[in-house]
Amino acid sequence: MEDNILTQEMKRHAVIVALHAEHSDLEISTFLKVARSFVYKVRQELQSSGGNVKSTGKRKKHEQRSDCVKTPKFIEQVQDTVDLDPSKSMRAVARDLNVSEGLIRKIVHEDLRYKSYVMRRGQFMSAQTQDQRLIRAKRLLNKLKHPDCPDDHVTPHLWPPSSPDLNPLDYYVWGVLERDTNKYPHNTVASLRTSIAKAMPEMNKDHLIRACKRFRSRIEAVIAANGGFIE
């Protein structure tokens, strides 16, 4: 391999010398026994570099693209990102990890064996419901800011209406459970039940804790959206 690279470098330098001597591409190609396309390429490089022989003659080393390296550590990082927020799109995951969306899709489908969610029509929210959601979200946030309050549990009248995006069961647990139990097809209801019963206790506790900790930030997001849906 080193001999081939050296020979290629020697040819490149020879072409550069011939170009400076103002020989035509055909003459150089015939004399040096190289392809005319190679001579043309070197000529273009020489012109674009302003005649800088050093930069033109130096063969560029192949650099492996970082988004093509699927190391176990990176796959684990993708899994942690997806598990932390299963509702996040693969495009968003790719953007956060600064890699291509195609790589994320390949890891998710082939390495992690996860299945993508099917887009569903969002539920309708009336103006009255949105107002109530905003009011109760503010009350709920105030309750979280004052944990010493005697009444330390969330009552039904305090919970914002139409708010699956605030419930950890809805925005995290059910999504993870569906993903884990649907890795393989189930021909019977009993098989599905067994899979669910097995997946629940095996759910990553650290990811579950982090998902629950996002509860407050989600309430703040609802308030910022004036009671509207946040996903």
C-alpha cells in the first residue's frame, strides 16, 4: 500500500512539473502514462491553490466520517437518549448528537431493534380546556415550589385537564413498554401479557427517575405555551 501511495505521489509531482513547463494534458498523459482525467484533476487543484505546489502535491489522507463510526459506546449513548425521551424524533436525536439522521435510524432499527411510533392525530383542545389547563398548571407549579405545604398530594381538581403530556406514564412509561414488548411479534394475548409482565420490572430505573424529574419542566413548558399542548 505504501509503495502505491508513493508512486501516486511521484506521478502527481511529475504532472505538476510538466504543467509548469506548459505541456498539454495529452502530452503529459502520454509521456507519464497516466489518465488524462488525473492530469486534468491536478491542473484544477493547481489553479485553485494559486500555484501552491506544496498544497497541490500533498495527497489528502482519508478521514473516516465520525457519523460512520458505530462504537458500542455511541450505540449506548443513542439508547440513553431515546430512552430518556421516547417521543423525541430521530431527526432531533441526530441533531442533538451531531450525526446524520440515517445513522440514527440504522442504530435504532438494526442495533437497538426499536420501532418507530406511528403518527396519530392529536386530540382537540377547546379554548376553555386550554384556559383551565393553564390555570391548574400554574397552581401545580406553585405547589411544587412549596413542598412544605400540608396537602402534599395532587388532587383531581388540581390536575390540568387533557394533559397526557404531563403524566410520566403517558410521556415515558407506556412508550418504553410498547417499544420493548413489540420487538418481537406476539401470536397470542398470553404471549403479550407475559412480555409486558417481564418488561415492567426490567425497565431502567435511572431513566425512569430522569423522566419523572422532567415533570416540573413540562409544567413550565405548558405555562409558556399558554396552556397549549407541548408535543
